[in-house]
Amino acid sequence: FFFLVFFIMASWNGNLMKGLGRALDRFGVMIQAETAPTYQLSKHRRLIPFLQEKPQFETKDVFIAPSASVVGSVNIGDKSAIWYNTVIRGDMNPVDIGSECSIGENCVLHCSAEQMEKESASPIIIGDNVIIESGSLLQGCTIQSHANIQLGSVVLDSAIIGSFSIITAGSLVPSEFRVPSKQLWGGNPVQYIRDLSDEEVENLKKLSKEKMALASKHQAEHMKSPAELLEDYEDREYGFEREDKGRF
């Protein structure tokens, strides 16, 4: 009985303090009017366990955008970036992403329902330094190292994209299709266009480094405290320098 009363009192006091805090916050915003700083905190869950599986990272140096969703059995390598609004589902089969990869905005990675009916669903395997550009869909396929899947492309079940190959924007790679290494393919369905030049192969090596540098800047921005964000706002709006803080 004593513990029940204690629990009820603690809950009541907790709700009281929470309500008091909100009232004080609203009062502070009211008296500051337009100068009051406001912070929108996202309640979005980026990392979501599924059954007994949860996302894993080789190191802590991984960028997961605040609006991305990584679900279930997903392994992400060192310095890889998962950009805004991307969904990676390792619910029916694992998803393995190598090091220094970039999965662009609004991508979807998962295995297919059709393969589940066959009880032979394929995992997604992505090598190192792979660039998946915005709006692409990958289902149970393999993307080898340094490949580039361009904007809005679809790669279907059990397809394999060879290393240092490029799939042009808006292309469809059919199920169980094989794209050899160091080639350019495109179309719906994809067709061979030409071999890549040595210069293009070297550019693919540089591309992931550029994406990783940009991801580091985004990660640093999202890790700022409210005070740092307010300083950025004042610098932008009023041209204040750090040494000017507190003078006005």
C-alpha cells in the first residue's frame, strides 16, 4: 500500500512539475515576443529494432540523417552516410552496407515480397565506396565496390552490379541481371552503353570521398547544441561576432 501511494504521489508531482515547466516556458516566450528562440525537436526514430534484430555499426563514425529510418538487421560500415528520408529495412533479410558508402535522399532498400513467397529472399549486399543516388530502389541485390547507381534507378532481386560500373539515372535493372565491372549501362530495362574510361574509373574513386566530406559537415551541424544554433542565428541575422556576445 505504501509503495502504491508513493507511486501515485510521484506521478502526480511529476505531472505537476511538467505542467509548471511548460507554463513557465510559454510565459517566457510571451514576454520575449518575436525575439524568443524556438527549437523544433524531431521525435523521429532513426534506428528501429525489429523482432530480435537491430541495426549495427562497425564504428561510431556513421552519419544517419534525422529523417532516415534504419530497421532491423542492417550493418553499416565505417564513414558511411544514410541521407534524408531514406528507408532501409532489414526485416525479412539482412542489409549489409560497406565502408564510405552514400545512400542518397528518398532511397528504399529492402527484399521483395515475391521472393519471400519462394522462401528464397536475397539479402542486400553493398560493397565499399558505393554511391546510391537520390530516389533509388534496391531489392535484394548486390552492388559491388565503387559502383554508382544514379538518380531514381531500380535494381531488382538477385541482380549484381559489378565494381566501378555506372547505372544511369532512371534505369531498371531486372531480376537476376548481371552488369560487368567498369561499364556504363542504362535504360528500362538496362542495356550496355560502353566501357568506362580510366579517367571515369578514377573519378568514381574520388566521388565517395566528396560525399563523405559533405556528410561530415551535415553531421556536425546536427550535433550542435541549442546555444550554438542560437549563435548561428544571431550571426546570420545581426552579423554578431563571438566577441560581441553580451555587449548588447
